Amino acid sequence: MSKDNDLKPDEIRKIIWGLSVRRSRLAKKLYTPSQMIEGCIHKIYKKCGNPKCYCKDGKKHGPYWALSKKTGGKTKIAYISDTGTIKKAFAYKKYNKDLARLRKVNEKIFYWLRIIRDKNTSVYEK
Ligand SMILES: [Zn+2]
């Protein structure tokens, strides 16, 4: 982006500093995770199959929590009910989200560092 190239080195350093603060905050959280359970947590609503039940045409039963996990190309789903397990599944989801955030912050830092590099680099000419 040409607009980013127009920024002054001090402005770029300020941006990188801000990103670094975000990165260390994220990393600190990631260093000490709580206990987690692998899988993808879903909220599920179901019909029970009873033709006289309200769920036949209307509101379904639920929500129920379920954990899905891919193993060997197949997705397995397990219903979970205890809050401890649900909490651990959410912690796993959150951890992965924070990992993705960390990657994005790193990419931004790299982006700005490359701009600084290019600003300070000239072509060698004999
Ligand atoms: Zn029903």
C-alpha cells in the first residue's frame, strides 16, 4: 500500500509498538491456558420424533451442547451435559481464536517491519 509507505518512521514505530503490546498480552494468555477439551462445540436443537409434540412444527428441543471431532475423515459428535466439560470445550475454542489473533498480529508486525526495511534500503549501483 502506497499510503502506508508515506508514513514517517516514527509513525510506523508507534504502530508496531501498539501491535507488540497486543501481541504480548495475547501470548501471556496463551502461555498459561486452563484445562481444555479438543473438539468443536456446537449448540444443537432437535425434534424428538413424537408426532404429538410441539416440536413437530414449531420450536425444537434444546439447546443441547455437542462436541464434534474429526478423526480419519469422519466427524464424530458427542453430546455433553456437564458444565465443566462445556467450559473446557469453550476454553479450547477461545484458545484457538487467540492463536489466530496472535498470527494476525504477527503478520501485521512483519508487514510494517518490511516497510521499514524497504524505506532504509537502496539499490546498489556501480
Ligand atoms: Zn418434541
